[in-house]
Amino acid sequence: MGGVSGAEFAKVERTSAAAGAVRTIQQMIVDGRLAPGQRLPPERELSELLGISRPTLRETIRALVGLNILESRHGAGTFVAGLSTAALLEPMRFVMALNERTVEELFEARLLLEPALAALAAQRATGEQVAAMRAAILGEDQVEADVRLHRLIAGASGNALLAAMLESLSGLGRSSRSMTSGRPGVHERTAGDHEAIVAAVEARDPDAARRAMTAHLERIATVAREGHGLA
């Protein structure tokens, strides 16, 4: 795609110029003046449009590339990235992976989020979505089946923002599932938990779905803590 005209850019404050330029470009993406795949103007032109030096512009671009918001293509220029949820949340996953309390914080986040998603799914899931959940819990690979079921429940909630928040935890969640799934008795208890969750969604019972998801996550959290020596 082509670049954008100079009138669409506003000069940023001189103090903390790079941070200001980052915010300016982010806002232009949010309000639609810059779209995924769109090429930014050449460096000299863009630095003039933003009212910053070219070294500051390079710092700005490096920061936005690091956040997966922009991408630099050798010989072609700088473009707005695809802005997929997974790519944008990758830096957050990296920070969380460095945190020694990641396991505890992961389950705190899931316990706040997923019971609400299950309750919404019980109210909004279509017959096809419920059928997909039932098919998921029959999968042979327990980790993959678990990931798929939780993703289907999030999708059936009808709330794209909450579903995206859950997706941001999927990488860490997959790691914790791999660790807990091999522990004695986990497979059988998880299968029972999954059946209870799907049955509640199918019965259109939000309270039961919330309780079933909470019980499932609390039990798995206990297993995960034991595996990390936190229990």
C-alpha cells in the first residue's frame, strides 16, 4: 500500500520526543488514520512531519517494531504490522515468563476471567458451538483438547475483548497444562471437569457453568503449585 499524506501527522512535544512519537503513531493506528499493511512515509519526510530528529525517529521505529506494531522491510520501508492479537501480546507474554510468580498470577488471572466467560457462553452459545465443545473434549491429546475447549468457550461468550484477553494467556497456559497433565489422576479428573462445564453450557445454566469452571481451575491450580513447589 502507499504512504499517507503529511497533513495526517501532528508534531510531538520536544520533551520525551521518542515517547511522544510512539504515542502519536499508536493513536493514528487506533483511530484508523494508519491501517495494517500501510507504508509510512520515508524517514526524512516522517521526521519532519512529526517534528523530531531522524535519530529520534529511528528510536521510535525500533520501539514500535519491538512491540510488533510496526515492521521494517529491508529495501521497502516501514509498514504498520498485521496487528494480530497474538503478535501484539507477545511482549507481555515475555515479561510474564520472566516473573517467578507467573504460575500463581496466571491462575489468579484465569480464575477472574474464565468463570465469567463460561457463564456468558451458557447464555449465548449456539448449538454448533456446543457441538464443537463436545467434540473438543473427545480429543486424544489432552493438552490440545484442553486448549481448544477453553478457546471455544471464550469464543462462545460473544465478547471478543474478553476472548482476546484469554488468548493473551494461551502461551503460558499451554506450558502449565503440559506440566500438570502427566500427574497421576489428572487426566480422569480433568475429563470429568470438562464434561461438567460443557453440560452446564449446554443446559444454558450460567451459574452452574461459572461454578464448574471455577472448580476446574482451582483444582488444576493446586496441581500446578505442587509441581512448582508452591503448595
